[in-house]
Amino acid sequence: MTGTSLITARERALAVLGGEPDDATLRRYLHGIPGVDAVGLEQRAAGLGTRSIKTTSKQWALDRIIELIDLTTLEGADTPGKVRSLVAKAITPDPADPTTPRVAAVCVYGDMVPYAVDALGAAHGDPDDGLISVAAVATAFPSGRASLEIKLADTAEAVAAGADEIDMVIDRGAFLSGRYGLVFDQIAAVKEACRRPDGTSASLKVILETGELVTYDNVRRASWLSILAGGDFIKTSTGKVPSAATLPVTLLMLEVVRDWHLATGQRIGVKPAGGIRTSKDAIKYLVTVAETVGEDWLQPHLFRFGASSLLNDVLLQRQKLSTSHYSGPDYVTID
Amino acid sequence: MSRLAVPKTYKLYIGGAFPRSESGRTYEVRSATGAFLANAAKGSRKDARDAVVAARSAVGGWAGATAYNRGQVLYRIAELLEGRRAQFVAEIEEAEGVTRAAASAQVDEAIDRWVWYAGWADKFAQVAGNANPVAGPYFNISVPEPTGVVAIVAPQDSSLLGFVSAVAPALVAGNSVVVIASERFPLSAISLAEVLATSDVPKGVVNVLTGSPAEIAPWLASHADVNALDLVGAGDLDWIDLEFAAADTLKRVLRPEQGPDAAAPALGRIAAFTETKTVWHTKSMK
């Protein structure tokens, strides 16, 4: 993302909204979006979950899932050592099988970014080149309850330390009480804080925390709001509240991304995170992406899984396919 | 007015639940005289895989329970079996075509064996473990610990007694088990699973599969997350190949046994599924 595209994003938002992004304009716009047919959405998601993916398709899907994973550790007990072992796993997910692809990125707290960058060394870079990015959660993750100054400082520090991607949380309290302008301004300000001195910019993932948004209508509005404000990715959850990524919610967000692409030509990424633990579940997401926005979206710059234990399950499935007997947790690393 | 018959559906027992086979398959179980008894689930490799996952997640809790507690839990199963003995006697009589006296004797023997093994739970470590002699101011102690997940091919020529004789010793030490019931006589095994489900045995500690051992056993023998394999009832299978498959992941293996003395109660059957842990500990200095 360059500085010019930032300006274009704002201009684009103004053009779509037909006015300044204040509370009144945003409310008029967001509440003008048609409501979500919840029953239809869940039925469609359930239908997409029934596809049978076997043999070579499954092999392809498993490898692609690994290439789309943001390998994550977001614990209060994280240490530099934990981050280093996470990075080692990201670089070589299965030491017994060198054909295993690398994950797209590692996702850590902002203060752990220097250790992640250091541990990655030459492997740090764009997932399109077979390298691994560093994503940092910022803006008082996971609650988002801090002043804007602190959120911006949090973001700038992570970017300065070498983060390629910033996962920010929106202020759900403000969103739910209808202060859309505030949420919009904060996202836009964080987007600005993602800029580096050389004019390039870290990619911005906006976490909606769908588990706290209560309704599908709110998820749809928050998705539009985040994209309008300049988010490069919309992400379902922090993984810290009970109801995290679900297939219907991800489908709904993918539909927004599809509609935005049709309207403006811009391609936005989606990242379901939290609660996706099995290959079987992850494959359902791949199917949903392919059948909603198209297979183009199955690439690291447009779709990610935020996960920690998913990788091990995928590795076990890969081992099952290559050895034709079932593998066990003793044959992959402990998270 | 005549009542409508309410036949029983015999399903698998995996992770404390009674699912149908993932494959949707069933097979007919017939009595000794060829009369239709019931449809039993014909388990598939994926049912076996699910059972191993359930068994693995149960190992920690069961192995972590005190030996005294395990003994109590196992003894309670014998109490429950006693309460349902009429059902087991009728099932065995029908399935095996034996006299009521013989069926009754089999149930008695099964309950007695269960009690015998339950009693060993807090005692076998004293026999199988040891305080080793050392030449220094240390204790050196060896204790038996459970191996983990044990896959069992139950004796094929017996409804209840064979099943109990194979399952109980593996449970005593704190292992969780995935057991393939007798293909011809699976009904008592599932009825026993109903007893287990209403007892205090944590879910996943015992998982019962019905169906073809020839089809399911190779998947369990090669499964990397199974730690031991009891082939006691696998005499009619190509069990040498099962042993080969088990060797690939260094499983403990018990070989097939035939005849009425198969899986006779023995401390060795408990110790077979344990690993010896030896620890050093300093003596206190005077």
C-alpha cells in the first residue's frame, strides 16, 4: 500500500458515502444497507460445509491452508523464547517432510515483533515470495479500550519494529452505541500510523470482534465501515471472546468484500480467526471463499486463517495422506 | 391388544456417546440358530480414528485418577453388571445358543473377573513396582505407569466373558481402550457399554467398535497415536501383519490366544500395558 492509495481510499469513501464520514452520514449509509437474512445465511453456510473434498483436492487444500495461516501466539505468558519456537515452526512446519509449505505470517503482540523479526532473519518477507510476514496486534488488543494516542503509539511502535501487518481492534462500544464516525476516524488514523518513513505502509487488518456485535446486521455494517475507512483486511475476531469465527459470519464478510469489489474494483482480504482447529473446518472455509468471491481470493494477500492449533491438525492430515496410516500428536510439535 | 415390538438399536460407543457408524453401515447379527437378533453398526476406519481421538483425550484424567479411585470406579461397574444380569443372560443365551445355566455361569464369571481386576487397581503397583537397591544415599524406585491408548481385538468366540477379560486389565493401570467387539456376538459388548456409560468411568476411557475386525484392526495397528495392541481375539486374522504394522510405531503387542482359557485373569495382563518409570530421590541427610 502506498501513500497515494491512502488518499484514494478516503476519496473513494467520500464518493461512496456522498459526504463527510460523520456519524449522521455513516448512519444514513450503513442503516441503508439491506438487512441480513439470517436463516438463509446459515443455511447457505451449512450447505457450503457439506462439500466432499477428497484425495488430490484434499492434498491441494491442506497445502493451501498452511500457506494461508497466520500462526498465532497471543498469550499473556508469551516470551521471546515462545516466539522463537513459533517462528521455527512457521519456517519448517514439519521437519520430517521438507515439501511442507511455509505459513503466511506469524502473529504476535507488538512487543514481541523485534524477536519475531530477528528469529525470521532472511525468511522475513512477502508470503508471495515464499517468505513469512510478521503481523502484530495493536490498538490495545483485545479490548480496544484505550485512548487514540495510545492506540496510535502502539501501532507506530509495532510498524517501526518491523511489523508488515497490523491487526487492530475496533471500538465495539462506540460502534454499538452508533458512534460510527468515531470508529471510522480511529481506523483511518491507525491506517495513517501504519505508514513507514519510506512512504510504504503496513497492511491493516481490522478486527470486528463479531462475537460482541450481536447481530449479523451489525457484522455487515461493521464490515462496510472498516472497508470504507481504509482497512486492507477485515478479520472476524480476536479469539478472546467465546463466539469467534463461524462459517456464516465469514460468509457474510466475504459477501461484503465481493460487493465492494464489484462496486469499486478494490480487493479486500478476509481473515477468520479463533476457533478454527481442524482441517475439516478449514476446508469448509476454503470452499466458502472459492464459491463466494472466487478462487483468486485463496492467496495470502486476500485470505488468512488466524490460528494456532490448526497447523498441527493439518500436518497430521498431511502425514496421513503421505503414509496412509493415521498419525498422532506425538509426531508434531507442542504449541 | 398386542403390543408393537420395540427392537433395540445397537450402536457404537465412542467418547461417551452412542453414535451410528460414520459410514452408515450396519450388519445383521443372528442367533446360533440363524434367527435375526438385531442390526449392529458396522464400524469403519473413521469410527476407529474418532475412537482413538476420544481415547487419547481421556488418558490424562483416567491415568491421573488415584489408583484407589480407579479401583472404586471399576468395582461399581461390577455392581451395575449384577443389576442387569438378567439382560446379559438372555442376550448370551440367544446369541450363543447355550443353556440358561451356561449363560448365567458366563455372566457370573465375567462379573467375578471384573471384581478381581478392580481389586488390583491399588495393589498391582506394589507387585509390579520396586524399591531398587543402590549403593549410595538415594532411593531408586520403579513404578508402573499406564502405556496410554490400548487397542484391543476382543476374543471372537465369546459374548461377554472374553470382552471383559480383555478390557478390564487394560483399564486397571489407567489406560484408555479402543476395543473391537466380537463380530459374531457384539450385542453384549454394546450392552456393557451402556453399563459403562451410566457408571463413573469417564467418557472416552472405553470405546467400543462393532463390525469387522479384519477391516478395522489394521487401521488401529498402524495408528501412530495408539500405544499398545492386544491381539487376543485376532487369531483368525492376518495377525503377523498387524504385528508388523504395530512395530512401525513401537507399540506393545500381546499375541492372539485361543480356547476357553484365552485372556485368563493374570497380573501379567495388567503389567503388559504399563511402562516402568524409575526415579532417583535423595535420602534425607542426618
